[in-house]
Amino acid sequence: MDNVELARSLFGTSMAFHIIFATLGVGIPFMVVFAELMFQIRKNKHYAILAKRWTKGFAIILGVAIPSGTIVGVMLSLLFPGFMAIVGQVIAVPFQVEIWAFLLEAVFMSIYVYAADRLSPLLRIVSVFFVALGASASAVLITDAHAWMNTPRGFDLVNGEVVNVDPIAAIFSPSLYTTALHVLSSAYMTGAFVIVSLAAYKLLKQGKSKEEYDYHNRALLLGLIVGGALSLFTALNGHATAQMLHHYQPEKLAAAEGLFETTDYAPLAIFGVADPETGEVKGGIEIPWALSFLAGNSFDTVVKGLNEYPRELWPPLYIHTLFNIMVVIGILLIGLSFGVLIWRYVLKRTLPRWLLRLLVSSGALSLIGIETGWIFSCTGRQPWTIYHMQLTKDAATQTGNLGLLFTLFVSIYAVLLFLTAFVLRYYFKRHPVSKDLMPQPHITEDEGVGTNG
Amino acid sequence: MAESSIAILLVWTLLFVYSILGSVDFGAGFWGMVYGRSEVTNAGALANRYLSPTWEVTNTFLVLVVVALVGFFPKAISMLGTALLLPVSLVLILLLIRSSFMVYAYSSKKYGKELTIVSGVTGLLIPGLLVAVLPISLGGFIDIVDGVPILHFGRLLASPTLWVHLGFGLSTELFLSALFLADYSKESGDRGAYLLYRKAALWLGPFTLFFAVITTYTMVSEAYWIVEAIENNVLWFIFSTLAFVIGYTALLWKPANGMPGVPRAAFTAIIVQYAFASIGYGLSHLPYIIYPYLTVEQGFTNPNTFRALLVSYVIGLLILGPAFYLFWKLFLKDKRYLRQE
């Protein structure tokens, strides 16, 4: 691999690692807000226990999310110094405001976790709301920088020098709204489906008390409603995102769909492999006219094909597969959540075990959807770092040693993934929900995630 | 004042605040490890009680420093980013291990001891490594080859100035955190822990001063310019030393109520000491960010972005000010939190 590829691999792996924790860091507090609200409305202590236990899990996840976020933030400057030189001059504000949002989250997270017993119910809700708000705002602001990379505005490059800087135009680049909504709603959806997974897993286990089943059913229902609603929203917004691509990044849409020739009545190819030699998608299913409709809401919309662009500026063609995985997972999750909701609450039938098993997979599926979506969006912009402005090879570092660092970071990520899963499991095994559900609240010495004093 | 001067002042202030917060944070992790398992003293538990709610905020400050540098001095970050790839990557790895193992340790009693050792030791190394950026910025270790800044890692490792800087970072970290925790234990009314941290601070104080003085004598020939500049700004360093003397002796004052030392006065005076020294050092460092390749003026961003950033700072402070006040009241002031058993 050359230096550029190594830099991209190292950064991509770090992002892929961070995204797991960052997404859950946005999605879980969103669910905690719902649980806290339900507790205030229904006064059922199950919701308070749900909020408490989710927060514990979230606190552990945050222990990895924060330093891994620090890593990707700093690594941008280390691996893509050419890119950051432009970023600093044009789109520094969202990075800066992201820090404010993050400080807000960190401050209220500590307040919510370590001062919970000293807070009034109102202040409790306010603090968990600020945690969720800070997390969501961070996601939006970082996405803002990502949106700007796809649809850069607010500056000109003259002989390699940045001129005519307009920070406001850079912040409100055309793809900001659709992209930010897509990231937010898919993160909320993932948080909800991870809850669904855990609840379904617990419901599969035999020999629990009725109260425990009720408790897990409440979690399942809350997760399914939030997850179902947001997966539907994500899909609708994904449609808007595709139209944004049609408008602003036609070669990315063409590569996503494996379309080589510009045409109206363009077909939508599902699965298969885009073959640059024959100029078609091999082994896929074609839905006639559908791509034109997707891109412009009418069948005679002309969709640009890859052949309009010089081949060295094509995005890699495997993004067709990434795009398909993301879309198929999204559709599956909509079907699954609404199917189960109807089965359980309209038809009033009990959930068979095979359906619960399917639900267990929803969290992992959702995370895979998130990962493929991000990789699609970032590799789909290649060979550009800043679309039509800066090539990745001009942005990447020219220092050596990347191979060593790549090995080092990847091994640490692998170890930490394993350890985090182990610690989460260990913690919740030692603190089973049956203890929390017991009538007298007893306080064990090692109750908190926080204090070991 | 020129806009670039305002910007470097802001970055320097953030760096100063982080160096204090980071020293206390990483140092507290170390003390928590040392005293954590002791049956006789509560000192470890106290360090952890401070650390639990604050480490996330402190960590965010580190990112704030980097982001401020990216926004205000994008050319500096692109040069530093290239040159410092290896050392900063090491810091990042240590940081990742430190934070995650700290949270793991909180979550698992059984393996707590081993996990705390990992987070305590990695945390101990981080400030030392961060301080290593200082000698690098002074010249002699970066060459620009074909427009690409290259750091001579071997030359750096072989140079005594690096090790003295590391010693300075390490002793400062331990000294500041011991001093802070002495004050924190007194606020919590824990006499035993207080005396322990006071003793540690008394031992460590002279080392910080020793290393600070020694650094100027170990500078490589390329960095002599800063020694001369420091001599021109010597007044700040005299004030700084005076503040140290006041702060250090404050630990020995005997107020009427019996417990020796006034840690609040000591900590305040030592912060003033570091502030004076930072101002003197900062003034001596001007106009360079990275000697001799980049001055403050050359690295500065464009005025439009600068103004947009300033607005974001004002808004950020307005929103975060009350939040920080609440935070401070709940964790550094509230007796119910400080005195829990």
C-alpha cells in the first residue's frame, strides 16, 4: 500500500471503531430521555430502572467513545495535514462549536450520573436532556464538516491558496440538512434497536419472574416504537439524500447504482457487481425506470452515468455493494419493527421464539447499516477529500511510519472492542435487573459505575 | 492588538488551563492507583471521587486545544501534524488505554486493581510526552526536506533537553495534583488524606523548580535564542519564583486550628507561579510558533474565520458558564458529595 492508502486505512479503521461508540453515544441517551419521560408520565418504576441501567451502559461506552473521538479528531491533523490547512481556514467553526456541545454533554453526563440522588426530578430530566442534546449537536456539527467535504462552499482556491472565505456559506452547505438528519435519525434508530436486541435476548431466556418479563417487554415496546418510527424516517430522508446526490454529486450516485451511461428512464440495480469493462451491473436485479424516479420523482429524469467523467476520477465501484447493504438493512428493519408491533399489539399474539431471535439481530444489523453508510459516503467521495477541490493524495501526510502505526492502532482497537464487551457483560451480570426490581432498594457497596471509593 | 496576537493569546490561555487541568487529572489517576487499595487511608478513594465526574471534561479540553490551533493557526497544525505524527500517535494510544481502563476499573471490582494500574501508569506518561512538544517547537529537531517537515526522532531521544522536559512534565503533574488533592481532602474534612497529600507536595515542590531551571541549561544550540529571550523577560520568572516561595511556605503555615498548612493559599499561589512562568515563556517564544519555520503571523488563519470563531467562543462561554457553575457546585463544593463514605 502506498502512503495515501495507508493514511486512509488508518483513519478509516479509527472512524469505523469510533462510529460504533459515537452512534451508541447519541442513540442511547435519546432512549434514556424517553424512559425518564415515561417514568414521569406513568410513574412506573420500571422506566426509572431502565433509564438507570441504560445510563450505566452508556457511561461505560462513553469511556471508549471520548478517547476514540479524541483520536479521530487529532488524527485528522496528523494524517491529512493538507486537508486540515484548508479546514482551519474555512470550516473551523463547526469543529469549535462541536467542542462546546461536547463539553455540555460531558458536564451534564457527570451531573446526571454522579449527582442523581441530589437532583430534583425536574433537574434530572433537564440534565439528561442536555446530555442527549449535547450528543446530538456534536453529531450534527461533525456531520456539518462531512457535508461540506461533499458539497464544499465558502471559499475559492487560487494557485493552492485559500481565498474569499465565507465561513457562514461553508457551514450551511447544500447537503447539510439532509445529511445531518440522516446521521441523527439513523443514530437514534440504532440506539433503539440495540435496546430491542437486549430486551429480546433477555425474553428468550427461560425461568424469569413475571415482573422481569414485564420489565423487558416494556423495554422492547419502547425500543420498537422509537426504532420503527425512526427507521421509517431514515428511509424517507435517505430518499432526499439520494436526490441531493443526483443534484450535487452525480458520480457518487452513478457509482452507487452502477450506472455507466447517462440516460432517462434509468433502471435501479439491486445487488450484483458493477463491471467497468462491460459497463453494466452483473448478476443484479434491475427495476426498470426506478432510478430516474428515485433521483427526480419522475421516470424521464435524466441520470448522469459514470462515463461522463474521466475514469481516474471515478469513485471505487464497490460502493454499489455498500449502498445496497445499507438500503436493504434499512428496509428489513422497517418491516421487522412494524411487523412485530402489529403482531404483538394489534393482533395481540405472543411473540414466537424465532421472531425474538430475529429481533436480537436488529441492533447488530443497524450498526452494520451505519458502518456501510459511512464507508459509502466517504469512499464514494474518492478520489477527492474535498469534492472537486482537493484530491486525497494532496491532503495526506508524507511522513513514513504509517504501517507501524496502523498495526498498533488496529490491535488496540481489537483489544478494546473485546474488553468493552467483556466489561459490559461482567457489570450487568454482577448487577442483574432482578436486584433492581426487588421491593427494597438496597445499596451495595459497588453499586456505581462511577465511584470506586 | 493585532488579530493574530489575540488568537495566540487565546490558544496560549487554553493551553495553560489544560496543562493545569491535565496535570491534576492524570496525577489524580496516579495517586488513586498508589493509595487506591490501602486500608489505612482514604486518599485513593478521594482522588477517584474527584476524577469520576471530571475526567471527561478534562479530556474534552485537550481536544479544545487542538481544535483551537486548527481554527486559529491552520498552517501551524499542518506543519506540527506532519512532524509530530509518531509522538502524538503514542499519546493518543496511551490516552485511549488510560480512559477506557479507568472506566473498566470502575465497573469491575474483581479486576479493579490490575485495571487501575494500567490506567494509572499510562496516565502518568501522557503529560511528560505532551511537554515534549515544547523542545521540538524551539528548533533543532525538525528539518524541512522537499517542503515536508521531518522530525528527527533519534536526535530527540538522544538529547538531554527532552529528558529534562519530561522530568519537568512528570514532576509538575505529580506536584500540582498532590497540591490540589491536599486542598480537596481538606475541603472534604479528611485529615489523614490531607496530611498524606501535603507531604507528597512538600517532597515534589523542589523537584519542579529544579527541572524548570535545568531546562534552560540543556537547550540545544539551535534553541539558544529562547535562552536569550528568557533573559530579556527575566522579571516574569522572578515573580514566578516568588509565587513558588509563597505557595510552598503556605504548606508550612500553622493556623490556629491545628492542621498544618493552608492548601487553598498554596494551590492558588502555585497556579500564579505557573501563570507567570507561562507568560514569560510565551513572550520569549514570540514571534515563533515553530522556530525557525513558522511565526504567529504566518500561521494565522484568515480574518473572516477568525471573527466567526470569536463569535462562537462568546456563545460557547455564555452557554457553558452556568453549566460549569452547576458542575463546580455539585462536585467541588457540595459537602454531601465530598464527605460520602
